[in-house]
Amino acid sequence: MGKYFGTDGFRGEANENLTAEHAFEVGRFLGWYFTKQKREAGFSERARIVIGKDTRRSGYMFEYALAGGIVSSGADAYLLHVTTTPSVAFVVRSESFDCGIMISASHNPFYDNGIKLFNGAGEKMDEETISLVEDYLDGKIPNVPYATKENIGRTVDYVAGRNRYIGYLISLGIYSFKGFKVGLDCANGSAWNIAKSVFDALGATTFVTGAEPDGTNINRGVGSTHIENLQKLVVEKGLDIGFAYDGDADRCLCVDEKGNLVDGDQIMYLYARYMKERGKLFSDTIVTTVMSNFGLYKALDEIGVKYEKTKVGDKYVYERMSEGGFALGGEQSGHIIFSKYACTGDGILTSLKVMQAVIDKKTTLSKLAAPMTVYPQVLKNVRVKDKAAAQSDNDVQAAVKEVEKALGDSGRILVRESGTEPLVRVMVEAESKALCEKHAQSVVDVIKRKGYMID
């Protein structure tokens, strides 16, 4: 992680630690850098950069600041307007753009925002290029000229790109959803004008919530971070299944017909089993992160599916999937990657694949997820002054080792830094919620006693 960019982009509170000036300068550098690359490769045309945003009020400001920076450096900026993160990745790779930008802070509150970068293959931007962007922001790359005369770039309204993404999703629905009552919680975010269109086109009867964005209500009481909203809808309306997305729709969590949560780990389990039964799970292996539930690994062992673990972040999951040629991977939070179809987490795609498994196996979501036992888990997010210092403190490390010793083979503890916020995350899995709470709190108490916690 760099000074500005974390595991999932440059994120911060709008006009506090992420400003319109930051966005303009990021656009300035990217427009110049990718146009320069094209010239050096012998192409005469200017670079093309596509931009999407979620429904946050500050998205308009960052969208036009980025576009202004891009065109002032001689590249063209294509505006998808409100759309999902995976749609930006799709448009970049399918329509030969040089770079993609998504303006979103994902599941964070509306007053936060972020800038996510994608390369020409639709993958999360490489660390080398991000380091160059950071160097430019810090004044270490001073000679970035402005374009003049006919070399100044232009902005292009490109809603057509988003519509092609919707068509692509519809094309992946190999079965009709007719007869299924489906709940969709769009988090008042990017999915609000996409998810319903896809499910309606495939024949489902849809019941939608979280689809009235006003610029300040994204993720507020709705979406994958407030799954109880969808659970209530599924139970009250007697729905067959429900899907909840986050603000930029790169995550999906499910609710079964009984109103129970089916999280990212359970989605990976049921779909890994589905693929393995059909001989389509390459090397019988999936890729998870270190945050996946202990119960996932036990369930995968029972069906003969192997697994690899990465750092938290779908970027790292995808990197390992690409290296190993693996077909399925993801995170407990609902970032699920189907590498045959996408190179980032895609919430709506995930919901389509879950529907495929339910329909093909002629069963319910609750039955597909039932063989996996989810171990009780407690996650405490501790706001701290210095993430690295808090995590590496000798007394904190000693407290973690004490918990590891107490849990033995019946659970685990994981302490890690957040990649996007000033948090240390303390996660414990054990045989009971009470044990999880006890052991997690013992570590939090040490962090507080040593003076790292922000009250």
C-alpha cells in the first residue's frame, strides 16, 4: 500500500483527505502517461480512458475533475455515469480502452469516496503504475505538460458502454428465471438501475429495495452491509431467494428462502461443489483470503476441493487465480470472482451464477448451502493512530499468541490492518460466540491499554 492508494484505490472523506484537486491531478497524470505510452508504441491516436461512478453526491465533483485532468493532458475521457465497478472493468477490456476509473468508496458511508484504477485488461491497476501516480501527486514527476490546440482531449457521453454490460449479463443467464420471486437490495447505489433490468429480462418476478438513491443514502440501512433489510423483505413477501449488493455492486450476499444469510464463503462452497460435480473446477482448487471462515475449509475438505489463501482484497485473489489458472475465488464479504467471465468481483454476476446452480440442481439455496457449518466469528474493528505500530507491538503480539494457544485446533485468531481505513481488525473464530468475544476483547484491551486506540 502506498501513501494515497490502499488495497482498493485512493479512498477518503470527500474534500477532506480526498479532494477535487487530487482527482484532477490523477486525471492529469493518467491522460499524459497513457497517451505517452501510445506514442512510444507508434500509435498516433490519443489515449482513451473510461470513467464510472456510484450514486454519492461527491461523485459528480470527482467525475468532472478527473475528466478535466484527462482532457487537459491530451487524452479522451468517456463517461459511463452511474454504473457498477465491474461494468467499468468489462468496458475497459471489451472495448479496448487504455485505462478505467471507478469513483466509489464501495460499502463506506456517503461522505467517503474513492478512485479505483483499472488497466487495459480490466484488471486492478498494477503497483508500478500506481506508484508513478503517487510520485506525481507528491511532485516527484514535475514535467507533465498540458496539451494545447488540437491536442486537447474531449469528453464523450458513453452510457452505451453500460448498456452493453447489461446485455452481457443477460446473455450469461442460461436458464429462464420465470416463476422465481427474487428480492434485490441495491444499497441505493450503482446496482439500482442495472440489477432489476437484468432479472426482469430473464423472467424473474422482482421485489426491489434500496433503489431510491439521493446522493446521501448509499449503504444507509440497506445493501450487503445491512442484510437484515433484505432478510425482512424475503420473509414478508415469501420470496424464493434474495441478493444484496454493496454501493458499487462488486459484492453480493444472498438470503435463502427461509430468510437466512448466505455469505461469500457459503457462495464459494456451493458453487465450488457445483463446478466440481460438472468437472469444471480447474485443479479442484479455489482461492480464498485469510478472512474466510474455518467452516469453509472443513466443508471443502469433505468434498475434495483444495484451497489457497491470499491477503484480503479481491485484487490479490484475482492475481493468484491468474497465476494458477483457477476458475473460482473470493472473499467472505461477497467479492466473488468467476475468472471465465470477469476479472474482478461482480455482485450481479454472482447472483446470476447462484441462480444457475439453484435452477440446474432443482433445489433451494438453503439446501445448497446447508452442508457448510459456519463457525461463530467475532470481528472487532479498532480505530487506531498507527495501524502498523499497533499490530507489531510486542504486548499485542503476546496477547495474540495467548489466544492461539487457548484455541488450539478448535479455532483461530487473525489480526490485520485495514487496507482502506485507519483500523486494526481483530477476528476470532471458535466453537461458541462467547469464546470468540472473550478472546477478541482480550486483544482489543491490550491495544487500548498501550495507547493506540482512538476514542
